[in-house]
Amino acid sequence: MSERAAPFYCPYCGDEDLRPGEQGHGAWECAACNRAFQLKFLGLLARGLQPDTSGGDGI
């Protein structure tokens, strides 16, 4: 990935006035509720890689 993903809204108050935080990569600050939070990608879930066993044709 060439660009980092940005959140669309604050997870605490739901406002959209977010700015990158000074704490480093993944840190964001909400101007509405004055909270700072950090986003972190943990990885892919194994269940997302299981084949379709429903017997359907996928349509």
C-alpha cells in the first residue's frame, strides 16, 4: 500500500473532524471531543480464506 488508510469518523463521538496525531503512524486526533486514538491493522482472519461449502454456484 502506498497510502495509509484514514478513518472516516471518530470511534468515540462519531464526528468527522479528524487530524493525524503527533504520536506517529496510525494516531488520530478528534477536534470535536478532544480525544486521541490509534488505529492498528492486526492481520487477516483465517476464516476469510475458507472455501465456500454451501454447495451453491456462488451467484
